[in-house]
Amino acid sequence: MKINLRPHENVIITQVSSSHVISFHQCLDIVAKEKQYLAQTEALPLETFTQFVKENEANDVIQWIALAGRQVVGWADIFSHWAPTLRHRGQLGMGVHPDFRGQGIGEQLLKSCLTKAKSKGISRVELETRADNHASLHLYQKLGFNIETIITNGMNFDGKYFDTVQMSLVFD
């Protein structure tokens, strides 16, 4: 499903709420189906995704979205680890609709997440991205992430392997 968007429309960064579920689901599905940037290749079923967003909202999870009008055009989130000894660690996930890339939206989403992560006691943020995703690597390094390791054949899309890069940012 294609979203009818205007790339130069003003974009607002805000915390996700259940009122954004359908648009968020559509945006995530578009990015996932590109089979380039996310580990998933399609969005979860809408019912499952709706519950996921409602729980995140209720638990004040670190999850921000970019809105162009009423359309979600990007998101970023950091989920802390479930184990008590690893709760200081958070896993970053993010994506931006293809029509809105290169406009600084990802950077603003990521900065919002990092600020909230610090306030919630997360001291280490981790991520994994494809090694050929130069735009994301540049953004992450610009904001202080360091490469920890390269995973050979870290992702497989339709039988084709891609190396991935694991990175982290440790707050002082």
C-alpha cells in the first residue's frame, strides 16, 4: 500500500500514541518490504501491532514517530533488555519512509530517543545495521556510535546474504 505523501511537508517529531497505529503500521510495512533496512520483511499483523503500540504507550517506552500531517513517515525506538543485569542496555530500531529520507528526520528521531533513554537510566544503546547502509552508518557515527564488530552474512534477504555492523553508544 502506497501512502500519498508530500516530501517537503512539515514534519513533527512526537511520542507514539495509539491514535497513530494504522499510519505507523503502513510506514513500517513500506520500509520492511524494501528488504534493505530492517530485519523484518513486513509489518506484524495490524491486530498484533496495535497491541504492541498500546503496551508501549502504557509503559512509556522510548518510541518516537515523525508525522507529516497525520501520516507517520518515520520512527525510532529503544527497548531496554528484560534481564535485570542487562536493563541498562537498550536496542535501537528505526526507519524512515523512502520519500522522506535525507531530510534529517532520522537524526531528529534518534536524538529524541537518546535523550529519553538517558533520562530512563539506559547507559548503553546498541544496534545492528547492514554494512552497505552507508547513510545509517554515517548518522550513527555522527551521533557518537562506535563500530564493535562486523557480522559476516548477518542478514539474508531472499537467499542473498549481507554483512551487518554492530554498533553501540555508551553514555558518560
